[in-house]
Amino acid sequence: MGTVPFFRFYRKNGTVPKLPEFMGVINLVTIKSKREIELMREACRVASLAQTAIEKAIKPGISTYELDKIAENTIRANGGIPAEKGYPSGVRGVPDFPGSICASINDEVIHGIPSKRAILKDGDIISIDLVAYKNGYNGDCARTYIVGNVPDSTRRLVEITKQAFFEGIQYAKKGNRLGDISHAIGSFVEKNGYSVVKEFQGHGIGTQMHEDPGIPNYGKAGRGIRLEPGMTLAIEPMVIMGKSNILQLDDGWTIISEDGSLAAHYENTILITEKEPEILTII
Ligand code: MG
């Protein structure tokens, strides 16, 4: 899941959503101990297992409700809890998140709610974002999957989004600044003719799903906090094929592209080390 740095978008019916309460929580950037890193590693392993199970199940005809159950069962079978389930909306009248995964199809960017009525068909893309909580720590990852046959233009969007993550983490090294990562992601995406979502961003992660720092997918190199070994960060490019503007559906959760163009999402939880970053949600 991504955090919300500020609101620049409006609900489809034209009302401005209220700032969620959790936005008022100020965290500090946490540096994890060796013991905590092992616990993070395990939570991330469970999250990764759930993505693998989903990847195997993706096919035309399956509903996002069924994918949700596959993820939940995998996480629970491995001693974890699906942390997105019951995540507070922080907005009056909007229920807590009902699913174990966010399942966002085609022009849905993030935070799609799993449903028996949302059935995958040939040519779709679907972004699955999930968080496993185990032994007090969270592991967060997202993938965009291709359903059956898609045009090359769609495949390219999915590949560029994934590559944007890897462009970003080239800078996820001790002594670099956070803005180096953000800049690498944003400039790579734009160079390839797509847009990054500006209203949602990556984040620190640990005992809380969302910790400081916020990690935008755009920005200036050389700005922001310095990276230190022991930081665990969820880096998550959210990319729209067309313009960057987004809307929120009336369910209070689902974010779609305003122009109706396709969107993709790719995320891993990483660890800053003395040398190269470690990707904890790829096993
Ligand atoms: Mg996240």
C-alpha cells in the first residue's frame, strides 16, 4: 500500500475527501537492529510467497475475490496476517479496507477492492498489492500481472514500471539521499513517455505498515534524508500510461487514472546495507 502525502484529487462525484486521521501520525525513520532485520526478512518472505501464489492463479475467468482468498490463505498458512484487511480509511463513512489484497484492474491504479464481480479477462492487467504482518513486522510488495494476451504497448507499460523500481534502487545506498531514488524513478518513467502518480508514494516500513520517510516517485536528486544501513523502505512506482491525474471512486478506496488510460504498480520492501540494497520481498 502507498501513503498519501497530500490530496490533489477529487472523488468522482466532486466532493473533496477528508484527510485521513492516520496522516496526522508522525513517525521517525527507524533503523532496524540485526534481530529486527531478521523479522522483517520473514514478513517479507511471507508477502513474497503470497505474490507467487497469486501469479500462478492469474488467468481469465478468475475473480479478484478468489485471488484475495489465495493470498490470505498463503499468508495465514505461513504464520502471518494479511495487514491490509481492516486497514483504517480514516475517513468518516468509508469502511476499513475489506480485502487482504488491493486488486486494481486496467485503469485502476491502486487500492482496488477485491470482489466476486471483478472477473479477469484476456487482455487485462491487474496490480496486486499486499502486506504480510508476522511477529510484529510488515512486508509489502506489489506486482502488475498480465492476463492472457495483451498488446505490446501494455506489456511495455508493465515492464517500464518494474524497471523504474530497479532504476530507483541503484541509488538506495548508504550516504545517498532519498531524493536520488525518487529522481531516478520519476525521470526514467517520464523519459519513457509515461506519468508517475504524485499523490501516493512509497514509505518506510517496519512495525508499522507506513513509517517515515515518505518516498515520492518523483523529485530532485541530492534532496531529502541520507540513507543509512538498517533502514527498510517500500519503494513503489505507480505509473500511468497517459496523464498523471487520478480520481477516487465512490467506494472511498479505488484510485483510477482520470483519463482512463492503463496503470501499473511495482513494489518491494528493501533493506539499506553497507553496500548494495537487499530486496526482501523477492525470494
Ligand atoms: Mg507500500
